[in-house]
Amino acid sequence: MTLMEAIQNRHAVRAYEEKEIAQDVVLELKKEIDLCNEEASSAIQLITNDDEVFKGLMAHYGGFRGVRNYIALVGNKSDDLEEKMGYYGERLVLKAQQLGLNTCWVAVTYKKKNCKAVIGEDQELVCVIALGYGKTQGTPHKSKPMEKLCRAEGSLPDWFRKGMEAAMLAPTALNKQDFLIILEGNEVRFQAVGGQYAKLDLGIAKYHFEVGADFAKGVVR
């Protein structure tokens, strides 16, 4: 499965089978996490076989069932931490999809105090990503029209359009898509336009855009 196929096939899943993640899949995912941590100077961690984080009313209210595995997005405190965790977290989400797993971004409806991740004094847990073998493959979400999510002068180059098509499929908090992608000449700017978790969402959309734009240019990630 290519990254573009992972983007198209991946949807949020909240109910999971009571089945351990295969060990070879765990190792592949941890390898990708190590690469992300090296690039981002972060402390992202994979936690498996732990059902304490998604117990209680909050998780029940969020519709989560059978969640025993999650990725804890931990990094050094900074102004760009949320955006960075969105970017690298989505990279891991798509890797998980390629490995046959399902996922869901979770910012609120989990027990943060029960998270088993190791968090240093100058670090912060931004959110978690539930993962495992889903009972379903989820359903697609509706997207705003492309013209409401980008700004450019003149016609859109193919690479930018492909990037936007991928960004439109990016998961965002409450599906609000509070981001704007701006083309100025050949330069691309990414802008959060308000709303809770907008910076996190911007990082997710940015990764999708880059995958789509690179795909149009023949660059394999």
C-alpha cells in the first residue's frame, strides 16, 4: 500500500477487536517511531496491551471500545510542539494503515493521568492515537470545498492540486478543517485559522499535503 492509498483508505475507527498487534507489526511501527523521534527530537512512544487509558465515561462518551494500544505523542515543550506532533503523528497513522492497523486521533476522551508514557520534566503529552485491528474500517468524512481551504493566484499547478486533494482527506478536530494552505509563486505557506487543536490539525494537513505534492512530482516517500 502506497502512502497515497493509505491516505485514501484510512478513516477514524473507535471500536477494536480484542486481538494483540502482531509482533512484526509492532517492530515495524517502533522503527518508524524511532525515525520520527530522531527527526523531531521528540519522545513519541508506542504503548501496547494497556486498557487503563480508555476506561471510564469519557472514553464511553467518545464511542471507544476495546482500545488496548495507543501512540503517545510526547515532545519537548515549545510553541510549535502541537504542529510538530500533528505532522509526525499523522506520519505514524499512515504507517499503521500500511501495516494493516486502524487508528483514531484522541485529544480529550481518554484518561491522560493513566497514560503509561514516560514524560520528562520539560516535555508534554499532546494527545494520543488509538490503534489496533478495527471492528470496521471506518467511514469517510465530508470535506470543505478546495477553494475554502487554499489561496492562490491564477490556476493551480498539478502538484499543488494533488497536495490539496490529500490535505482535504486529513483528519481534523471535529472535522472543522481549520487550516489554510497558501501558494505564493512556488512557495507554500500553511496557516492555522483558529479553533481548538488548530495547530495540531495544521501539522496533520501539512503532512498530507506534502505526500500528495510529492506523489504528483514522482517523489516516493
